[in-house]
Amino acid sequence: MSAAEAETGRTITTDIPARLDRLPWSRWHWTIVIGLGTVWILDGLEVTVVGNIASRLSEPGSGLSISSGQVTGIAAALYVAGACFGALFWGRLTDRWGRKKLFMITLAVYLAATALTAVSWEAWWFFTFRFLTGFGIGGEYAAINSAIDELIPADYRGRVDLMINGSFWLGAVGGSLLSIVALNTDLLAANVGWRLTFALGAVLALVILLVRRHVPESPRWLLIHGRDAEAEEIVTGIERQVEAEKGERLPAPQGELEIHQRKSVTFLEIARTVFGQYRKRAALGFSLFIGQAFLYNAITFGFGAILTKFYDVPSDHTGYYFAVIAVGNFCGPLLLGKLFDTVGRRVMISSTYLLSGVLLFGTAWLFGRGSLSASTLTACWCVVLFFASAGASSAYLTVSEIFPMETRAMSIAFFYALGTAAGGISGPLLFADLTSTGKVGDTVLAFCVGAALMCAAGLVAAALAVRAERRSLEDIARPLTAVASRAKAATKSASGGPGRGPTAPPAASSP
């Protein structure tokens, strides 16, 4: 027995994971979606507003001495850098302190930093609080995706995770339309409108913070950390609510798990698990995050600059175009999400990445030939991002379900930070220069880099993606605390055979 195991020393047998997975969809699950998912709307609003108001911030009378390139380059890179550091910092604490405590703390950090951005009077102040806003958001990715996957039944986990991550683009639609109002100097002074947009984000975050108080701690996390009585109380309460809503008794759960409770997992054990036992899955996660991070952080958020440079679209009108591609982004996860649970992860992840990459190559070719107008370029991007958004959302789903419970939040944080640092920090700095030159060839190159990385990630997914659809998290990756003999028996009891959930199709061996 290791020192970490000795911290609690209790071995228990539980059916709580099976009880959560056998629940039908209910109003209670909608409260989880609303309580946890709405923060991505704020993230989308934040990023989109900053991209669309970049030109206004650089104009005389904005109240800041800053250039458009600094907003889309330095400020964007600092926001992403903050998110990367925040993911790693808060991700570790999420696995140690629990999902609920951290998704409350990180939202509070985001709220405060956004409010302070609204009162920026110097460029250094603006940069500092863009970094801290990202620092809070980075922690949200780890805490929320962990909680979602551990609370949502296996049959619905894929579509719900995609829909929640895709809700970022609802915020992008709102941010695009809001920026139109903020940039209208007939309504708001040049040094007031952009401040109000950040202030509104802080107000919305406060509302979400109040709603989120009612989301419970993950019973799976409680079990492993010696708080099984609390886990039992939460699950029993959920079952009562669902039975009252459905008017009938729930079916008996199938399968038990025996675990040895412990308080923490060391960094060394996490590294050995992720890069030793699950090294092929690690390669998959890194590939998916690199591809989507370059496409979005490096290129998409420079879309407004492309419109103004090449098509002379007024800066206060770019929001209309961005709203259109944001709708395409949201519709992708919304309409394709169910297929990730039915057709399967491997087919859907690889096809969405490959399709978006091929379509972006086509868009780059048409743009290089001068065959596109502002409207048709927007239409092309809308189609590309319909598939890319579903693929990007599936990257978060993938890394949150293919590693053991004890490492889940840290795994999400690690792959988000690595992939986003490569594509989200270097990307804006590199591609801001390419798209700002006004040379068609430079922008074509930017498009092609993003397309190539998406295609490469799609090929990796075709070879390595785990068939996790409709399988329990404990079946996909056995908890480190599970007692081997009983964990195996629980899997057989739940599925009638090894390696399958009670309703899952035949699954090939996973990497």
C-alpha cells in the first residue's frame, strides 16, 4: 500500500457509478447543463467582443493608448497564456479539492478580472486583466468538463458535452451583435461602449455564480476521497427527483465497483498513468488539441481583420459577419452531437476534423484566386466551422473520458494547456502578422496551416480514437483506486461481457 493510499485506508464496494449511468434524462440533468454550461457563453462573448472592438480600442478617444495589433496579438496571446496557466493551476486543485469548489472559485476569478478590464485606463492594465480573465477561464475547462462527464449518464455524455462546449458560440453570436452596439458612437461614446461590454460580462457571471450553487459535488469524486456517505446522499436525492418526475421506479443498477479510498494522486503517478499506461491516448489528445487550437485561436479570431483588410468592411459592421459564422459553429455540436453517441466517437471525431480541414483548403484556394466576396467568404467559413466546432468540442470530451477518474481534471488541464499554448499563444502572434500584411498569399498560408493541422489530427483520430460511446467512465479507464478483481467483475456484471457498457455496441480494443 502506498503512502497516498494510507491517507484513508478504507476499501468500499459501491454501485453509485452504475446508478448515475442508468438514470433517464430528466429536469435535474437540465439544471446541470444550465448551471455548468452557461459559462462558455461568457467565454464566447469575451473573445468575440475583444476581436471585434480591436479597431475601436486603437482609435483616438477610446481611453486606451493601444494598437489594433496589440489587441489581437499581445492581448489575445496573454488571454490564452492565462488560460493555459489557469488550467494547470486549477486543474490540479480540482482533482484534490473537488469539482464544485473549483468551478465556483474559477468563475469568481473570471468575474473579478472581467469587471476590472472594464475600467482599464492604460494598456498594461488591460493586458494584465486579460491574462487574469484567461486564468479563471482555464480553470473552468478542467472543473466543468470533469463534473459534466461524472454527472451525465453514459448514453447522453457525448452529445451533452459537445452541446455545452459548443455553447461558446452562442456567446460569440451575442458578442458579435453586442459589439455592433458598442461601436456605434451615435449611441455610446468611443470610450464608454467597449467598457460596458466587459461590465455586462461580469454581471452575467454573477448570475451564473448564483445558479451554480445548486449543482452538487461529483459523487464519483466524493467516493474516492473517503466521503461515500455524502455521495450516497446526493445520488439518493437525485433518484427521488427523477422517480417523482417520471412517476415510476428506476430499474436496478447493474454492476458494482470496489475501490480503495485515498485523498490524492501524485504528479509522478499521473505522469506514469497518462504517458505510460495510456501513451497512445495521450498522443490522440495532444493531436486533437493542437489542430483545433490553431484553427480557432490562430485564424478564426482574426476574421474581422481579414474583412476590413481585404473587403473594406467597416469595423463596426464586422460583427454581423462574425455572428453568421458563430451560428454555424454552434449548429455543428448541436446537430451532430447525438451521432457521437450513436455512430461512435472514432468515426465522428476523425470525419469532423478531416472534413473541416479539406473544406478549409478549398476556401484558401478560392480566396487566393480572388473568387470570394465578404459574404461568400463568410459562407465558406460557416460550413468549415460547422464541422470544425463539433470536432473541437470532441477534443474536450475525449480527454475528459479516456483517462482514470483520479487524473481527469489534470488530464484535461494538461492537454488543453499544451495544445492551446502551441496554437493559441504562438498562433495569434504569428497569424496576426500574416493577416495584417494585406497580402493575399500570406492569408492563404494562414488558412492552409490550420487546414493541414486539422487533417493531421483527423488521421490520428481515425487510428487511435477510443470507442467510448455509451460506456461507463469506469469501463473506459479503470480508476487507479479500483481493486482489480472486483472492477473486472463489475464490468462483466454491467455488460454481460468484458469491455462493454450495458447498451454499448461491440467495441474494438482501445489504445
